[in-house]
Amino acid sequence: MNRLIIVFWLPWSGKSTVANIIHEYFGEKSIILRTDEIRQELFPKSLYTQDESDNVYAEFYRRTNHFLNIGKTVILDGVFAKQSERDSVQVLWEKMKTNCHFIHVISDEQYIKERLNQRKWDVSEANYEVYLKLKSYFEKVTGKYITIDNSGNIWDLKVNIFSFLSTN
């Protein structure tokens, strides 16, 4: 059975790490779609404007629909700063009649700063200023979701994620 798993929060919180662990759990039956990759395809030098985000998320949802239709478990890796973006995923999930899980990835801000300083290359162009900008207008999370703290070590993180996935 295919699933839709939304991994969300601010840049550098560890969303991609969590998404990769989930992909490891499901293997070839799953695919990760990252807003950062789509943003780079559509806007090679992104300004992180609302218009860009609207276009990125529209393409994101189009691809999600395609992969769900062919039976894949789709792991969405994105900020989803606006409740309307999260609501759009819920509409898609209800339309597709698939299992859906929202995973809110949090991380200590000091840990985020360290990750930014250590990161040599990533498809994400988000820097600390982008992080602060997104944080300033991130809308309160409502609805059903779980929170995973990515401030600790990778092994504890894997155990927590695998435990959640095996029971849901």
C-alpha cells in the first residue's frame, strides 16, 4: 500500500536526514521529493519569494500525484511554512485515499547553525538569513502530526523513526 509522508519544518532542521531514513525503511517502493530540488530546477538562483514557493509547491503536488498513482510511497521533504500548503497535501491525500503522516522535524537552533557551517554542498541554497525569514512567517501547525527531534545522534533518530513507521 502506498503512503504519503510529509517531513516538514525549517531549513537545516534535518528534514532530509529524516526523509532519507524513511526512504531506507521503505526501499525501492518509495521516492523522496524535495522542494529544494524542484526549486533549483525551476529557479536556479532562488530569491525564496512567495511566487516562487507557489510555483514550487504546485510542481511538488503534481509529481506527488503521479508517484502515488503508480503505487509509490511518497516522502515529501519541504518547509510547508503555510497552513494552506499543508492543507493542499491533505486534499491530495484524501483524494488518493492513501495513508498520510505529517512529521514535524525540530532541531535545536545551535545545532542548525552548526549544520549550516559544516555543510559544504547541498541542493538547498538556504542560509541562516533564509532560515530566519521562514521562521518569522511559519504558521502554527494544526492537525494531526508527530514531532521528531533531530538534535541527537543518528542511531536514536533511526530507532524512533523505524518504531513509528512499524506501528503506523
